[in-house]
Amino acid sequence: MKTCNQNIEKTIDLAKIMLELAQSGDEYREDSGCGILFGVLRDSAYKIIKLAEAEKKAHEVKGFWP
């Protein structure tokens, strides 16, 4: 697999870890500031996944994805 495609896959994996951390953070938070932090983390992860999936699809259409 090309390095550019590996980086897209790693980005998706990293964003999934961000989602897990946001979930755990929400479960164990002690104040509203943490809620805001983990909400931003969750929102960012979803945005990153959406962008990375779109780029993966673009690579597939161009024939760059195995």
C-alpha cells in the first residue's frame, strides 16, 4: 500500500482512538469543563473521519487505492 494511503488509514485509526477517549472522558468527568473538552474531541474525531473517508474514496475513484 502506498504511504499516502497508509497515512489515511492511520488517520482514521487515530480518530477512532479519539472517539474512545472522548467516551471514557465523558464517563469519568467531574465538571462541565471536561464535558466541553471531550465534546470538542468527539466532534473533531467525527470531522477527521469524514474528511479521511472522503479522501479514501477519492483515491479509490482515481485508482490509487488497492
